Amino acid sequence: EIYTLSLHDALPISDENQFEQGDSGALNTELADAGRMKPGSLIIMKETFPCKVTAFSTAKPGKHGSAKAMITAKDIFTDKQYDETFGTGDMIPRPIVQKNECMLLDIDEDDKVSLMFGDEVKEDLNVPTEEHLQDVVKTMRKIHAAGLKECLVTFQGWGNKEQIVAAREGQDM
């Protein structure tokens, strides 16, 4: 007689095999080749800031080393610009940014936003105050005030930061 065991039979799943997911920055990044960055790529600058590359150039190898990648990038939350130089063969962290689009339900007098997020109401975001997002705020307020169409907002999240970054008209109400 032949018995077959599946992997599930051999390895009982218990709570001690479950891993807690902490909030370390390393868990929401992946490594990318510095020499392959291009404008639009996401990158972690100064080991802290999630940024979008705005300029990239390389310098030929010098007398004592490898080629260099000069990268200029803007923080995806604050729009602050950073410059950094890496070896073209360096593996550097790239943020894994989540983007979600959902319907705006309300903006209260304290600029707290209520969003329809799946089957739940998300109420932990505010109207953006950053200068580079003021056009988004105008669009969001205009569509919401008119009340003729859905106001769809996109928010991005990385680590424990979330921010509304876009707004557009949806279907008729």
C-alpha cells in the first residue's frame, strides 16, 4: 500500500509560524539598480524620503572607480527636491507605494475628508495643505460643491503616510 502526504499534512500551521509585520521602512521597499533609474522611477533618497526621479545622468568611470549615477528626485509627499550620487551598480531601495481611488463623500469644516473605500468609510485623511497639491484641492472642492458628479480622489500611501494626490469627476450623481 502507498501513502501520499501533502505538504499540508506534514506541516501543521500554528500561530508560532505566523509573522508579525512591523512598520520598518525596509518592508515597504524593494531593491533597484541605481544605473537603471530614469525620470518617473521611484527611489528612496537620503535613506529616508520616498521620491520620484526628475533627472538622471551618469559619469564615466574615473581613474579609481566605477561609473556614477547622479540622481535628482522630488519627495512624493512634500515635493522637496534631493540630489544624490550612487555607483551605477549599487542596489538602492525603491518605495512600494500604494495608490487607491475612491469616492469623496464629504469634507467637514476642519478639512477632514470622508471617502468610500470599498465597503467602508475612510475618515483619517485631510484635505492636502502642500503647495504642489493646491490644484488638486481646487478640483476636489469644485466637483464636491457642484454635487452633479461623483468626486473621485486618489490617495497614495507609503509606510504610515497617506496623502490625497489627485481628484477627478466620476459618474453623474
